[in-house]
Amino acid sequence: MKCPKCHSEMETVKVEGGEIDRCVSCKGLWFDILEDEKFISQAKSIDTGDSKIGAANNTIDRINCPTCANTPMIRMVDCRQHHIWFESCPSCFGRFFDAGEFNDLSSHTLSDIIRDIFTPERR
């Protein structure tokens, strides 16, 4: 599988209870349907990428699903933390998080609330 953002190879990473896919270059994460919810408690050990690289890659948001090939992914905003922007496939329901986003999603702090206030609407 190729990373939908930087087009590098995705590696399979074994985690407690299963496995996920992580880009060898940008460290973006691919989760099959509902895997993100299943592995959220392991976010710190799964999301090992540099959040600055993730933030730069966040601007690349018109991507195709790495599983369904030419299916355009939907640009999403987390309902609790509006500064977390990710992509979801309307066909297989997989989700892609840039480096740092999944780890950020795993906790909700005062800093996140402040960031939400200053995050522009996703267009």
C-alpha cells in the first residue's frame, strides 16, 4: 500500500490487538474501519511521527483512498477537537491521520480547547 499523502510505502505495524499501517516516510497512519477507535489507547506508541511534518502534510487534503485506489476521500474534522483534520474513505470507511494527529486525538486538554478557538473552518 502507498501513502495517500507522500506516496511512500506503508509498513504494517503490529500493536496489541492487531495491526495498523504507517508510512515509512511521513509517518501518517492508515486505519481500517473502526481501528482508530480500537487503538486510541495506544496512540502514543503508534503515532511516532513528527507533528510538524504532519501539520505540513495536513495541507494535502485532496487524496484518494490507499485501499480503494481511485476513490476520493472525504475531508473530516473531529467533532470534539476541531483542530484535528483527517481524511475518511466513503467506500471502505478507512481513515488517514497525519503524523501527530492520532496522538493529539487521544487526549483533550485546555490547550486543545484554545487551539479549537483559533482554528479556521475547514474548506
